[in-house]
Amino acid sequence: MAWFGMEYQTGGILMRTEYSQERELRRVLKKAGYALHKSPRVVSPDNFGGYMIISLKSNSVAAGSRYELSLEDVQEWVNEMC
């Protein structure tokens, strides 16, 4: 296994760490006028401990109103919307 910044290679496959994936998604969303918020609290009925996407233009929730998005869900949303 070899490390390249926030990425590592194992068996010829380049893997991204969760931190680097989150950082990249934040950058792409900001460029498109959105912000990515991570849940600040412990899991509860109204907070699933994931991510929320906020529209900076209207200051409203664009996706994940209960912090139910995973990074994979955010990636899919970015691919569809941005």
C-alpha cells in the first residue's frame, strides 16, 4: 500500500479517503452555488448523522433535510444536478 496525499494505492487500485472525497465534493458544490454540511450531532429521529446540501442562493435545504445523505448519495446528487 502506497500513500499519495489523501489517496492510497492498494493492488493497483487508487482509493480515495473519505476526507479527500468530502473535500472534493465541497469544492464542486461551492462552485455550483451549494454548501455541504455534515451532521454536528449524535444520531436522533431528526438527524441520521450524514450530510445535507444547502443552496447558497436561497439559503434552503436542497437535499438531505434530516442529514440522511452519505458521501455516495452526495456524489450521485452532484452528478445529476451540477
